[in-house]
Amino acid sequence: MIPHLKKSNIIAIIFVSTILFWFIFIHENQALNSPEVIMKSHSYKLQDFSLPDLNGQQQKFSQWNNKVVLLNFWATWCPPCRREMPDFIEVYDQYKDKNFVVIGVGIDDEKKIAKFIEHIGVNYPILVGGKKAMQISHKYGNNSGALPYSLIIDKQGIIRYRAGGLISKQKLLSQIKPLL
């Protein structure tokens, strides 16, 4: 044993290590592989709101009226968020000329968001939301504070689907195609 460590310190180190191991290797793996939760939501109309983009300019959500919108709340530190974004890039490329847009709302530090989206080549609008974004997501059904959290909004501004957790490319396509 290391002479300067007390038994209580060793127990604390083992406890913290166990928790970290569980969170990193078990909890996150379960979150990545958990089934999608998609709920039809025909009664909510998205109200206009504004959030800044990465240049600090306020962007009103209403500028995307008359489009099918995937509104995705995410964070750079969220493995399922990071996993689904390449699919969003592909779907946006494929359908942007058919009145479809993906709006990403990052909830963490603006500099981290900018670095991350540049690294993976995000091609759709990114807004920075912080606590205000989480309040918006909560207003539209994200009662647990899940990330990622996605809303699919039709051309009339009605929220048609909500997804708490990872949404696969196939599920996304099956939800947006009928709305285009």
C-alpha cells in the first residue's frame, strides 16, 4: 500500500473510480443504444423565439416558417448528440431544396460549439441557447431535460413529432418525408 494514503481515502478513490467507470462505459453505452421515443404531437404549435447564432446575431425561429424543420437540442459533451449529427448533415443536404431545414441548438459554450461543428462539417444553421434553450425544449415536452431532444415541425408550425434521445436516419426520414 501507499503509506501516505489512509484507508478512507483509498475507499473514496475506489468509489469515485467505480462511478466514473459506470458512467463512461455502461451508462453512455446504454444511452447510445436505447430505443427512440417518438410521440405524435398534433396539438402544439411552436411559438416564435429568438436565439443567437455563432456570430452573436439574434435569429428568429419564424424565419424558417413554411418549411419542415428538425429542431435539435444538443451539446458537444453528449455522445448520442454527436452520433446523430452526421446523419442530420446528410439528410439536410438531401432535402434542403425541398423546404426542409435542420436547426441545431447547442446548449453549451459557444467556443466549444464552434470548434465542434467546424470539426465535423455541420452545414445547417446552429444557434446557441444555454439555459434558455433548455427552457424552450422543456416548454415543448422535454420534461426530463434529455439530450439530444428533437422536434419535427411541419410547414404550418405544428410540432408533429418529438424525440427524446438519439433519432436514427431511417426514423428521421420516415417522419419528414410525408411532411415535405
